[in-house]
Amino acid sequence: MTAVVRALGADDVDALQALLETVPEYAERITGYPPGPSDGLSALISVPDGFDPLGKHGLGLWEDGLLVAFADVLVGYPAPTVAYIGLLVVRGGSQGRGYGRAVHDAVVALVRTVDRAPVDRLRLGIVATNADVAEPFWRALGYEPTGETKPYRYDHLESTVSLWERPLWERSR
């Protein structure tokens, strides 16, 4: 794979939107709807209330000029020593080719070098309606459930989200 990872910016909104539209089943599992027309922009700029946007990083994995994977990470959320992966998505039809692992490796490298409080663990949430697809991927990367669950609601879709973590310095399996 001859792919390049780089931070995404405002000029990449259309490419990210196009990527998200290749996996409508993902959006339907977590929102109950197909991808919306502003999901790409939202993925690049949305942060939790009170979170410093300077801690948000969107990384894209490009191959032959095509965005094939994207990861959104919040460094220092929900605590200074945590990096939260809010989204990791691979272009539809491209799963199983190592793109997800490659963009995850880029997230790990980024988090290890960010000039902020030292991060010691990675955290993410898996929505129950997406668990069958997501859990095997995250488990293969060394994540384990923390036992914490929270209610999850998006419009009419009601579910739960399970929190998963792994130490930052653990090697991916």
C-alpha cells in the first residue's frame, strides 16, 4: 500500500463527505439515517462543549489521490491524559485492506508527539447498534471494554454506547 497520511483541512470537506457517503450503512446504524449533506464538515469541526478545538485532529489516509480512511481524535478528552477517537471510517468496498489499521497507527503516532499533557491511553465509544461490525476491529487493535456504558440517542434511534480503552504505549496487535 502506497498511502499518505495527512491532516485534513477545509479544502478536504468534499473528499471526506464523499468517503462518508460510501458507507451509508454505518450512518444508518448510528443515526438511523443515511449520511447527511454536511456530515463531512461536521466530522472536521465538531467538538464537545467546552473542549478546546486546538485538541481536535482529523487525519486522512490518501491513496492515489483518493481519501480511503479518516480518523477523528480529540487529544486531552475527556481528561488531559486521554485521547478520544471519535470516528474511524474506511471507504466502502475498501475494508480488510489494512487502511483502518494504518490510519489508527497514524493516530497513535500523532498522539505520542502532540505537545500537550502526556497522554497515556486511547479511548473510544462503540454504539450498540454498530457493535457487531466495530468490536472485532477495535479488539484486534488492543482495545478492551471498560465496563462503562452510557445511553445513546440520535433523534429517534435509542441505544447505548460502550466505552473501550487501550494503553497508548501498547503495540497494536
